Amino acid sequence: MSNIPQTFFADPVTERLFQSVVALAAEVNVLRDRVARLEAGAEAAPQANAAADADAFVQHVFGGLVQA
């Protein structure tokens, strides 16, 4: 396996901006989940289906840009 990080853009500034946007979107997704659980009065439970959660996150962030 290579140690070279995967890049999506040739421009390093654009690549860094993209990484920042995805990281922020991930944080917002986690915070929304936590708020929903707090509002529902539920305790944090382990993720039963991490793959489905990841797919939902990607679909939420990228919308129509991603093909399922």
C-alpha cells in the first residue's frame, strides 16, 4: 500500500479547501446526530450499521454529485 495521500485536485489550495469542507461537514453530521439523540432522550448507542451511516453522510454532503 502506498503512503501517498489521495488527492482530487491538482491545485494544493483547492485540495486543502476540499479537505476542510469535508471535515467540517463530518463535524456537523456528528453534532446533528448528538443533538437528535439528546432531544429524543436516548443514550448514545454503538453504531449498528456504520456503512449505512457513512452512505447517508456522503449523500447529505454531496447530494446529486454522488452516484449510488
